Amino acid sequence: MSNISVKKIHLGPAACAVDLGDGSERGEYVDQDYILRKLGRPMRGISLMYCYYPLDKGWPQRASVAFAGHDTGNSAWGYPYDDYFPFEGGLNGTTEGEPFRSMREVRRHGQEVVLTITMDPKLPDEHITAVARQLRTFGRLLLRVNHEASGSWFSFNKRATYKEVSDFFAHVCEIFHKEAPHIKLILCLDGHKSLTDEKMEKEDDFHSAIDAADIISVDRYLALHWGWPYDVADNGGNTFSVTDVKEIYELAKRSKKRYEELSGKVRPMVLSELNADGDVIGAEGQAQMMKDFTDLIKNDPEPWLNAFTLYQFRDKGRLGLEIEDPNNQNVGIEQPLMDTFREIIKDPFFSPVTEDAGKAEFPVKLRWGGSEDAEGIALPLSFTGNPTFCEAYFEEGNLPDANLMLEVNGTWFYKAPGVTVVDLMTAFHKAPLTGAAEPELHIYAPPAEGENDPSQGEDWAVNYYSTLTALPRIRIREGAVKPARPSDEAKVSE
């Protein structure tokens, strides 16, 4: 395969990006290889949810473990601190545990980390500074601190007034903008709760936070059973809700406009949690409501939303693409929403954009800025029909040790360091070629360790560089392979 035919490409943002929640108080983390195989493409980002209450009794155990048997009042948020996974870093903490292991895996697989941390709003500055410094090497990380801040259920809201929660968020922004300015802070309030209200929920208390945030957000559930797992959503119950899809959409859009009116700033808007609860409307209804909502996003002539996060991949209840098997937490039971979500993320409107960027010369230097800003290479392939075998061999130069994301015929693959062959046939099982075709094999190089390298130059915090010294060898066969004839075997033996 000649170098002359190889070109540079640039991976850019979707019209509306899609992130995916992976683990929370309702489910365990699922590894990225499994998710990639299920969905066929990486997400813009993976949302991870943790808490940081390092001054509390019981820390760093998870609240439900540290306070087993504690009377929570039939609420997931009735523990002394929030029952998310503990953030094991921070002052006197370690970066060898969680969420750092998961964050490294997320970034190796070509995705951004979207990290939620609920924090004690009384924390001294040295704790926040320690967290900021530990997160610096994780590229263009998005950080959501004390989300749904105008609510009443999280521990931080029980320890401080709304204004104090707002001022704490603004102060966290100040520290991060100094220690890790490439990390963007997400403010998540409840936003508009009624189409007739002029103001957002408790907006008067949150002026400092609204002004300080880099990204603005609301969480939106089209249907939700908040009484899970303590009761069953059934006729006449009062621990669940369902709302018209168009009303939820308009409330979220109005919240974006109100944020701008209050701050005078135009900033990216995201829906940090979005789903419909199958506990309320059933699995088929869940899939339909999500399809209806994303159709509204796509068909709106007035673009306003930068991204949404589907909450979540695997859930113990019915808020996931999979339900966790009660017999084995490592097994997922796929829901109808999975097929609908695959359709959504394949839509060009919700997909990253690949553009030509000129001729590639070897050795070629690749830049990974992130899932919305990366430079890779494209290798042309040639088929006369749908292949029986299509494999990529990474044997030459530094390819065996390279960490790569590959895309061909609309399907993505991961090549870990040490892997020398990748079977690309899944791309042609899912979308068979009906005749001659010349798709390209796209190659990108996210950081092999999941972290950026401070020794790589002034822009190390936002860019990671890799040099490829060779091209993979591509094996393509159409039809069954044929064994040697007896006469050929005789010639070989001679």
C-alpha cells in the first residue's frame, strides 16, 4: 500500500454530540471494550459519577457500605453523604484507584471524561486544589460539580444554603481556572419547571454560579420513578412522573435562554442526564420517548443544544440501555432502547464529522486533542463485493505498541498496545457491501496511558502526539479461501 494514497483527516464535533453515563448509584461501571462492541462507535464522552466527602466519618467507603443498616427513609439519598462511588483522589488520596482507572480507560478508547463529583461545600481550598492538579493530565475533561444544585436531596444541599452552594461552585471554578484552565466546569440547575414561569428554579440564589460556569446544563427525565427501588410504580402511586415530550423539550430550551439572560453570556448548553424510565412507561415506551425527543433536537431550525448524556448504559432498574442481571452484575439484559440509541448515534446529526486534511507523509505525526478535535490518517481500501475476511495487521515499525482507534464502513474498533491484528469484519456484517466499493480505514491515536504527557510541549494539557512509522497490512478476501491442490502440495514439498 503506497504512502502516496494515504491522507490526513480531521475529526470534528457533531451538530449535537452524544455522551453516555456509565455507572452511578444505580449501576456498576461497564468496561469500554464491551460498550464499543455493543454500540459500534465511541461516544463523545463517558459520564462517571463520584462523591468527595473526605472529612466525613466513614470516608472513603461508599456510604451504603460505611452506613449499612442506616435508616435512609426509603431514599437513595438518606445516608450521611451521597451514595456515589468515592472519589479516591484529592488531598492525601491516590490516583491509582477510582475514578482514575476508569478515566484512563475512557480516554484510551478515544472519548472524553465527563466527571460528576458531589462535594462537601465546606471543603478547604487545599482539597479542591489537589483535585484540580490530579485531573490536569486528562485532557479536555468536563467537570460537573454538585449537580441538580437547586434540589434538596444531595448531602451538599443539606449542609449549606443555596447561595452558599452557588458561591462554592463559583470558587471551585476559580481554583480550576487557575490550576487547570483547560478543564471546563458544568453548572447543572433544575432550570425552568413550568412553561408559565418567568424564572428558573431558585435562580436568585445562584447568580455567582451562573456567572462562573463554562458550560450550562439541566437534567431532564421524560419519565422517572424516583421511588425506585423502595416501591413499585403502579396506578395511583406518587413516587413517579411522566411528562409530555414536547413540554420537557421546551422547558430545557427555555432554560438555555434564561441562563443567557441572567449572565449575558452565550455558552455551550448540555443535558447532563436524559432518559425516560421504563419503570413508568415500559421498555417500548422508553425507546419511543427518546426517539421523539431526539427528533425534536434534530429538526429544530434554531440550534441550541451542544450535547446530551444518555443516562445510563447498564442500570439496576429500567433507566439503561441494559438492565443489570440480578443474578450477575457483569451481565446486561439488552432493552429495546439499545436499538433506538444505535439508530440515534448513527445519524449524521449526532455523529462526529471527518474532513480531509491533506496528504500524509511518513513517518506521520498524529494529534489527539479529543473526540471533537483529532488528526488521523485515512487508508483507501478496495472491494469488489462484501468481503469474507478483512483484517488489519499491525506488525511493522512501532505499530505493535500503538494505541489506536479505527473506523471503517461506519463501525469503530479499538487496538490496544500489544495487539497486532484486528478483525474488521463486524463492519461488513452490520452494513454489507452490495457491490464494488472503496471505503477508507480511518486511524486515530488517543493517549496510550489515558493521560496527556507534560513533556510533549507547551500544549500538552490539550493535545497528545503520537508518531506512526508504518502502515498496517490489510488482508482482504472475498469468498471462502481454497486449500492448495495436491499437485501444489507436491511442489511445495520438493
